Amino acid sequence: MDPQLKENGDVSHDDDNNHVYKKLKLSPYISDSEILEEFSHHEPGVARINNGSFGSCPASIIAAQKQWQFRFLQQPDDFYFNQLKKGILESRTLIKDLINADDVEEVSIVDNATTAVAIVLQQICWAFIEGRFQRGDAVVMLHYAYGAVKKSIQAYVSRAGACVIEVQLPFPVRSNEEIIVEFRKALEKGKSNGRKVRFAVIDHITSMPSVVIPVKELVKICRDEGVDQVLVDAAHSIGSVEVDVKDIGADFYTSNLHKWLFCPPSVAFLYCRKSSTFSDLHHPVVSHEYGNGLAVESAWIGTRDYSSQLVVPSVLDFFNRFEGGIEGVRKRNHDAVIKMGEMLAKAWGTHLGSPADMCPSMVMVGLPAILGISGEEDTLKLRAHLRNNFGIEVPIYYRTPKEDETKSRDKNDCITGYARISHQIYNREDEYYKFRDAINQLVRNGFTCKILLPN
Ligand SMILES: Cc1ncc(COP(=O)(O)O)c(C=O)c1O
């Protein structure tokens, strides 16, 4: 018997009234076994190294969500009249402090980043339709903008008469400066022929390939160049990088809370800096709250489940179980993903897609060229192959080689496929070793993507 345990008197009794000495919890923080328990609903045997796509939700938050759902089912009228608005306001207030906004009125809670982008673009669309912006005025977005965001630009803004300019970004990327140079070029192009650049959408962390963008610097350039409005699409940011909306200085900033902040799907915030366009922002789903301000409109878009928006206080309590809170989790995830990314790149003789300080809790790792990844379809086929045959979930990016790369180099040197690995608190090193070994096995077996049938 451990004398220390005895000394601490942590004793209970079993059925036969024998003394049982419980293991003492020496640390105030969550233990590894408690973390395992929190994610025990994850399918066993799957190396889930893709937190970035859909996030993850601990069991204690799922339980808190169920309580909110039950409160609604128990007495819907009381919930609607007395609890819902209050609960959402509490979540908004916590988010306001988390992101350093000035006023809770600037923070709305919406379903996801896609919805937040639609809210902003709808307002840009009206500016074109109602003549505040002229047909042919420019809007600027990154070439690596998220697919749904590009489609939204097409649906709301190109259709209303805007000329869309894409910022061509290098990948692999070696420095912020490379991004800044390309961004300036795109703005110049936007301003050519006397055009005005009315709007820019800038990612904080691009999705595929994943890179942290020097968003503060790009927003400043937009201000200096007279761009009317700037939206930062930061779907991946909160919980994985520092967010200070005042410091970044954009008009609009959105982040999902279900990716890296442990909220259940789906919930995001949209920050809108108070400005002349503030009252012109509306939720695309119109309810009887229309005209009462975006935050109030967004808090009631008809009868539905609002529980994921109400668990924000529980989520922050969950983070407080970790040493250093959100920042501690963020740092440990970043360090771990870099370590695992470097381990994989070394094992495969490849490289990372960007320096460590341009990675969030995700890293792009070059895959051996010999796998023959030669298009988007191959990335999906290989991803499915890894899922179905090795129990590994990881997204893969296809990089189109430059002309000189295909001509002059040994084909096996030209890396066209990059895996985007994530690290979240539930991940273990052996999951990345499993991925390493699976790719090594494919290489040893002479596998190429050509042999895979379409999904
Ligand atoms: C950069 C970026 N923007 C927007 C989105 C859309 O997020 P959601 O599907 O939660 O709306 C994503 C999703 O991964 C993303 O990576």
C-alpha cells in the first residue's frame, strides 16, 4: 500500500467492508485517462488525424448539450421566453471577451462559417444592386479560398456585377513576405483601369493547403489601398491560433467554434465591427426578429435546435481543466503537430509545406512522389484507400506542378501530394506512426494511384 495514499486518507469501502485505497489525483488538471474517456465515442481503430475538417466534441460537452435540448423539450414556451435569449447572450459575451471585441453587439452567433460569409456577401450584393458599388468594381480573394466561399462570391457578388480577382499564392510557401507580395500584385490588378476594390475576403488559415496567412498585415494593406470592406474567413482559427479582432482590424471576422473549440456541430461567431454598414447586415433566414440587429436576428431563425450555441460556457470550463487553458491547448497541439509532421517528412524523404510558424494545429506534409498523385481525383481515391484499408482518416491535397518541374526534374522528386495532418488533444503519437507505416508499405509494394478505381 502506498503510505502517501494512506496518509491522505483517500479511503472507501468495498461490498465486504474492506478498505479500498483510491488512486490519488495529484494534478489539478485533466488526466490522460480522463481525456480518453471524453473521446471514447470516437470509432475505435481509426487514426483520426483530421480534426481540421469537422472538429471534435468531448463527452462532457455532449452531455451539456443534451441538457439544453431537454430543457427545450421539457417546457418549450418557458425555454423560448425565459432561457434562450439569455443563454445566447451569455455565449456572445464570452466570445466577445475571447476575441477582444469592444461590444457584444458586434458578435453574432450563427450556424457555421458558410452562413457568416453569406451574411456579409449578401450585404455586398445589395451594395452593387443598389448602386453604392459600380458594376465592374473589383473584389479580391485568395486563390486558396475555401471552395464554398468561392462559390458564394460567384453566387452573391460576381452575379451582382463585381470583377473577381484571385491572389495567386505560392505553395510550398516559405515566408509571409511571399504572400504579401502576391497580395499587393492582386490589389494593383484590382485597381487597374481606374477600378475600385470594394471588398476583400482573406483567410486567416487557409483550408487546403493549410497555411496561417499574415492577416493583420494584409488587412493593413487593404486599409492603405482604400479597400472598402474586409472579411476575414477564419473558419479554423479560434482554439488553434490567437484571435484579437481589434488588432487584426477587419470589418468582419468569422470562426467556427465546432472545429477547434470543442463545440458540438454546428456553431460559429461572426464579428462585425460597428460601421456605417452595420445596420445593413441581415441573416439570410428572415424571422420576426428582422430589423432588430444582426445578433438578435441570428439568435432566432425559427424553431430549431439552438443547443450548440448554448454550450459555450461549458466549453470554456472544459478548457480550464487544461494547464494554460485555451492557450496551453493551442501551444501543445501546435508543437505536437510540428513534431509529427517533421517525423513523417523525414521518414518519407519529403518536406513540410510551410515553416512551423506558418502552421496552426495542422501541417502539410509532402507525400512520396512515387505514389503518383496526379489530380484531385487521386487525392480522394487515396484518402478513401487509407480509410478503408488502413483505418486512417487524413485529407490530401494535390499541387499542380510547375511546367519546369515536370520537364527538368526526376519525376520522383516532384511532390504533388501533401497530407494535411491535424493534432487535437485526443491524438496519440502511434496514430501518426500508423500513417507513416501505411505510406511506407504502399511505397514498398510499388503502389501508385493509377491502380485505384474511382470512388
Ligand atoms: C477556410 C474555410 N472557410 C469556410 C469553411 C466552411 O466551414 P463550415 O462548413 O463549418 O461552414 C471551412 C471549412 O472547413 C474552411 O476551412
